[in-house]
Amino acid sequence: MPLFIIMGRLSMTEDWKPVDSQVLVDAWEEIKDCAEGIQKDLACPDETISKMLRSVAETFDNTVDDLLDKAEEDWEDEK
């Protein structure tokens, strides 16, 4: 998949840009291949693997939110 499509799908922010765009492309392909392998092993429809991937992504989002909340609480406690 072309880099510009991957970058667009990831909605990159100004906060982060890949050091090496090829690493990003390779990582995206690796995740996709892994998900396709899991889907094949489970013999599940696209919707199921899609929900699984969203669930995994949500754990990362929640972790970031938790870290930010903790940092804000710590900062408030120090004031």
C-alpha cells in the first residue's frame, strides 16, 4: 500500500512523524498480514477481525488517556 494512503489512514498529527517511512509501511503490512492469518485461523468474517483490531487499538487509546490523566493528577497534586 502506498505510504500516502497509510499516512492518511493513520491521521498523523504534528506530534509524530515516522523517522523512516519504509518502517511505517513495513509495520502496517506486518499488522495486516498478522490479522489476515488470525482471521484465517479463526475462519471468521471480516467484521469479526475488524472488531478485534478495533478492540486492540482501543486498549492503546485507553492507555494513553490513562497516562495523560495520571500526569495531570500528579501535576495538580504538586501545585
